[in-house]
Amino acid sequence: MALKGTLKDFGVAEILQLIAQQAKSGVLRLDNGQEEVHVCFDVGNVVRAEHVSGKEAHLLGHRLVRAGLITERVLEDALDQHVAREELREMAQLQATETLYRLFMWKSGTYEFEAGEVASEKGTIAPIRCEAILMEGFRMVDEWPLVRKKIASRRMTFERVRELPPSAAGTDGAIGPNEHRVMALVQTGRTVERLIELSRLGEFETCKALYNLIDAGHLRAIAPPREGDEERLGPGRARTLVDRALGFVLRVAVTAGMLGLFTGLVYLVRSDEAAFGARGIPVEDSAAQRLVGRAQAARIAAALELFRLDTGAYPDTLDELVASELLEAGDLSHPWNARYHYRRAEGDRFVLLPPFE
């Protein structure tokens, strides 16, 4: 089966579904320019999913170290001699599912499926049905925006407010085994990132458990200091679907306004040609600059507000808007001039000035 193309035309969910429906065996290679993932199939079921970038954070051995199952020294030796086989299998399964679920947040990239037999390896994961992957992946995409309202940073810590009841199920339907496991790991100064590593539940399930514990009044979240770049949570650390929709609406609205502005300018140029020849309105005309600058400044201001809604504070520099995909690099320069001047002010305020004012 020849299956090759871009994710803009054919999404990850559709690709997985097609391979599963046809019960194919082989390797699916996905690349978004920053990460490359290989997903191995055996008769339509996933039997392996791994990053091939070589990044330390994606290696099973270092995941075992961070979970406290082995030490760095032991990592140099054969894993199956020092880690219980069931624990090794559990961590391999967790790494594979985490890799698969993050694919659902990829919006661009390429894919290629090469049919063929897939050799089994010792310690590989139990086969996963694609239907289960799809259901869980879509659930996580839907629930992440709600979870991230309370768990917004990997550097957050927590304060115990009220202990959980001894019952495994608790008194609240939202309090279950995952919440009990995470609550037992909460300590003063222990970050979300460390809790994810120690719980061995995965990023989403750990954060959802923390969300439920906060919502039920058992924990109080402590925001991290502003210094440095906060590592955002969520698959791909992407903005929520709501933020993307707001950004799209604002982009369309501002673009439409600018198109109307330029249409008016073109009309003035053409209507004046009879009286002033073919010169029209020169590009350095200050009135045109001010009109275009106001529309562009409104767009930057809207992006700043979206950033604050998403992170809780305005960015330190406008470049953070580009990194967050709220704007493009060219949006930060005034037409016919240099970059906008920006700085954070006291409280929930900012200063944004065009370069010529």
C-alpha cells in the first residue's frame, strides 16, 4: 500500500484508521521538521512507537532514571538485569502511548508508510488497537484546555490543603486511584514535571489528577516565579483550540480591515491619476503610514491579550508572540519602517509604540 503525503492533507487520525482497517504491517514514519517518530504496526495494531531524534528526554533508559526505578550508574548496564520485567514493560508502554498521543497535536509535517514485516523485540509493548489510540487521543485533545486552566506550567508546585480519605475511590467520583497516587507524591517544592516523572501515569493523566485534586479542595497550586521561560504543558505545548480560534478570528478581522484600507488607497491613487499624472500617493505618505500602523498595532495588541489569557502575563518581548505562533516575524515591523517599541509596564499593562512616534 503506497501511503505518503503531508499532514495538512491527511491527518494522523485518518492515517492510523486506514492502516488499522486494512490490517497492514509495516512502519509509519512521521516528521514535522523538529521531531521524527516511527510507529510500527503488526496486522493493524501498534507494537512500537518511538522518537528517532536521539533526544535524551525520549529515551526509555532516562525515563526509568527520572521515575526513580534505576540510577544513572545502573543505566550504563543492561536494563533488564536491574529493572523488574513488568516495570520495564510498563515504562515502555507509557513511552509508546505518550509518543502516540502527542502526534494528535501535529498540524504539519510529512508521513510515509512502508509495508513489511515488523520484527518483535524483547521488552516491546503489548499491541495497541488503533481504535483505543483514537478514542484516547481525541479525549486528551478535548480535555487539555480545561486542565491547563489550573495546571499551566511544568514548574508549578503545590500545597496540601486537605488530605484524601483512605478509601481508594474517595467520596468524589473525580477522586480515584490516579489522584491517590499523585497525592502521595506531592511534597513542598516538588514540581509538576517531577510529579509526572514519579507517578508513571504520563503527562496528561498526572495533570488531570492534579486538576481534580485542586478542584476538590485537596491541593492549592503555587505559581512558579516569572523568571526564565516557563515550559508549557500539553501535547506539543500548543495553544488551546479556543485560543487558536480566537487568533484566527482576530487575524481575519484585522486582515479584512487592512485590505479595506489598501483598497481605499488604491482607489485614491487611481482617481487622482487624471489630475496628478501617474504619481498617485507616494509610499512615504505619513497619513498612509499612520493608518496602516494603527491597524497593525491593533493586531499586535490583540496577540498580546491572547498571550496574557493563555499564560497569565504579558510577554517580556514581542518575539515571544512569534514563538507562540500568535504572530509572524514580519508582523513586528511597521510598514516602511523599523520594529515596534514594546515593554511590559506595572500591573496588567504594556506600552506599544510605532517606531516613528
